[in-house]
Amino acid sequence: MKLRISWKIFLLALLGVFLMSVGSILSIVLVSNVAGELDAVARYHLALEKSAAAIEAHAIEYELHIERLATLNREKRGNSEVALKESSMMDERAATLAKEIHEARKLLEAGKEKQVIRPDLQASLAVRFQTIEDSFARYRKHAGSFVEESKKGYTDQTVWMEDRLEEEEDIFNLALDRLREEVGSEVDESVQRARDDERKVMISSIGLTVLALALALVVAGYITRGLVRPIHDLLTGTQKIEEGDLDVNLPVSTADEVGQLTAAFNHMTGELKLKERIRDTFGRFVDPRIVAELIENQEEGAGDGQKRIMTVFFSDIAGFTEMGEKLSPNGLVRMINAYLTQMAEPIRANRGVIDKFIGDAIMAYWGPPFSGISNHADLAARTALQQINSLDSFRARLPEVLGLNEDFSGFHIRIGLASGELVVGEMGSENAKNYTVMGDVVNLASRLEAINKQYGTHIIVSEGTAQMLSDSFKLRELDIIRVKGKQQPVAIFELLGGPDDELSFDPGNIFQKGLEFYRQRNWDQALEAFSELGSDGPSKVYSARIKHLQGNPPPDDWDGVWAYRTK
């Protein structure tokens, strides 16, 4: 069906209006018939019944007047004022009765003209009224003679006339009874016919309504199925996409707006599928969270430069150059891939972002929006410790990875952590950009990673990182140094363990005392303290440094800061 949805809805509404109109017209016709019947009953049949009742009432009163006059005449009071009044009332009642009969006959004729009284009934009632009129004329004539005769007293003639009057009265009353019976029967039949017609109207209305509803439902079902089914398919498809199923392709079954929407949905699904494929491919080179951040917040300037407090991580394999010289290119690549895969897992597990792989080196960072504002230093420190702890398993895997039966127990890595304010955002050319971090903190983390080699340590963190770490992390202050390219000295610390780590070697207060003696130029006491720690790397560094300073004393303004001239 190539109609627009608006036309489909309009046709459906038009059908409903048409069916309602047909039902209404038929109901109006039937109700009009019932109303006509009820009007005929009220205006003619009930009126005739009322006239018959009135004629009978007037006849009864007329009879009473006759009896009263006869009684007054027998009492010789026929000329009294009471008798004269009674005679006048009798004449008036007779005139009223005659007039009522005449009006009833006119009503009957009117009903005949209006065709609301059946012809056979009209003919029968006309005969009844004529009989009543004739019998009442005779009855009235005998009544007058009887009244006059009763003035002579109670004679045989009077008795005979009274009997004859009663016969006439019976004939008149019988005619009245038959009239009332016939009119009453007709009224009952008319009312019953009206009730039957009313019932027919109700049944017809119900039938028409049911028929209209059934027809409307069939047509509406046919029309709306073409609307609802594609919308239901769209809803199902949307739910599948929400569940991650992008292999949804809906059939376009109509050419209306729903069909256009379905086609647009299929196009959108294809675009989403393509974008997901791009994201999956791109995510192997760039952290998926960066991809999501850039895609989802393009209009909010997610790639614009922003200043944030973050923690930067640098790691490197100790002695990698010498190791690489012993391996074939294929073996070197296998080792690097295996190493980076294993080291990347703790970074991602702790919500870190891998910025780049530089040969065997890893640069990563922690901070909003990828991790919390206050716990990024803890996450970075936890990652560093997990990497160090995972080296045993990696050393055990290396012979299998390289296909060499060699001892790799000397495989070590160095890690540097620094925290502070950085600039984060998209950096690069118009055609090649990288979402990365930039600032002195980055350079410091790189320097600290390299300086591990000087102290024989594995993880060195900056003073900023040390201040941000939870108290549960175990640290020792290593030194105050001035790195190449910076005049401002920084305190550095060695990360010894995490909240759940039991230290196999804890330099404790001995190293701290040696450090204090060293900064106070108490060379002998400092050397004695560091010597107690035996093979501890930093202690050995300080022992050698003290011996050098003893032979080459520093200037008087020496502040205890050790300057590194190389990166």
C-alpha cells in the first residue's frame, strides 16, 4: 500500500464515520417509527379511551339526575326549586354527553385521515359511536317521558316506563362497555406494538453496532497491521541493537513514513556496524576508552587541550639492548608482543590508559575521565606492583615463547611514576593526531624510570605521587635530585609494596637515619648506617657517594641535592 500514514489514518477514520453514520441513520428511522407509534397512541388511542371513559362518567351522572327527579316527583316536589335545578343539570349533562360523543367521532375521523388508526378499527368504532349516539337519543327521550309521567304519581304507566327506561339504559351502557372494551384493547395492542418496535430498534441498533464494529475491526486490522508490524519490527530491532547485535536488517514492506523509517534504521545499523568495526580496529592501536570519549563527546570538545591532575607511568626492560642482540628479529618481536600483552593487562584492569608503546617501553597515564580524580596515583602504583609481581610467570613463559632453553631469571623491568598537572588532548597534525598528555610530569616520569638503574631499584615515584598515595602503600625516601634540564630539585621515593604485601626486605629506620646523617655531612655515621643494609641497592649507591664526597667535600652551601647530568 503506497499511501502515506496520514492518508491511511484518514481512511480508517472515514470508514468509522461512515459506519457510525449508517448506524445512526437506521437508528433514527427506527426510532422515528417508534416515536410515531407512541405519538399515535398518546394523541388518538389514549384520547379515544379517555373520551369513552368521559362518556361513561357523564352517562352515570345523567342517570343519577333522572333518579333524583323521579324521586322528587314522587314526593310531590316536582315544581320545587331543587327539582328545577336538577332538571337543568340533567339537560346540561345530556348536552355534555352528546358533545363528548361528537368530539370522539371527530377524533376518530382525524385518526383515519392521519392513517394512525387501522381502517377496520375505524369502521368498527364508527359503528360503535353511532350505536351509542342512537341509543343515547332513545334513552334521553324515554328519560324525559318518564320524568314527566312521574309527576302524576307512582302509577302502572310510570312503572312500565321505568322498566322501559332501564332497558334503554342497559342498551346504552352495553354499547358504552363494548366501545371501551374495543378502544382499551386497541390501546393495549398499540402499546405492545410500540414496545415490540422499541425492542426491534434496540436489537437493530445492537446488531448494527456489532456489525459496524466487526467490519471496522477487520478493516482497521488490515490497515493497522501494515503500520504496527513494521513498528514492532523496529522496536525488536532496536532492542537487539541495544543488546549489541548489529546484524539486524529489517524488511522494508511499505512505502510510507514507516517504510522510510525502516530504511533509515537499516542505514543507521550499517553505520553503527561500520563504526563498531572501526572502533574495534582502532582500539588495537588506541585505548578503546579514548576512542569512545572522542566519538561520543565530539561536540563537547573532548579532544581540546585541558589541564588535569594525573599520574604518568613509564616502564622499560632492563638490559633490553643486549637481550635484543642475542635474539632473531622474529624472536624479538614474539618476546616484545608477549611482554607488552602481559604488562598491558594490569594497566587496563586498573583503569589506566596506554598512551603508546615505544619499543620495549610503555607509557600510560591515569586520571579523569578514565579513572577517579583522587585515586589515580593508587591505581598507577597498584599497576606497577602487579607488573613486578607478574615477572616470575613471564620469565617462566619466555623459553616457550622464544623456543630457547635458556635461563631468563635476570629479566627485570624499571618503572617510574610521577603525578601533577598535565595538559591532555588531541595533539598532532591535521591528518595525524594522537590523544596524549604533555608536561613536565611526563618528562619526570621518564627520568625516574631511567634513574632506577642508578639506585638498583624497580619502582621510583615522584614526591607528588608519594603525597597522593594512600598510607597503606609502603615507601622509602630515596633522595633529592635535580634531573637534567630542570633546576628545581625533586624528592624521589621507592615504592616497596602495596597494602597487602609482606616485605621480604624492609630498610626501615636504618636507611632513614643514614639519609639524615648524609644530609648533615656526618659521613662516618651515614656510611655505618648504609653499611648495615648490606646489598641494598640504594645503600650501596650512598656508600659509594659518601666515599667520593669524603675525598671531594662539597661546597659549604651544599643542600644535599644530587644532580644527574644525563637522561
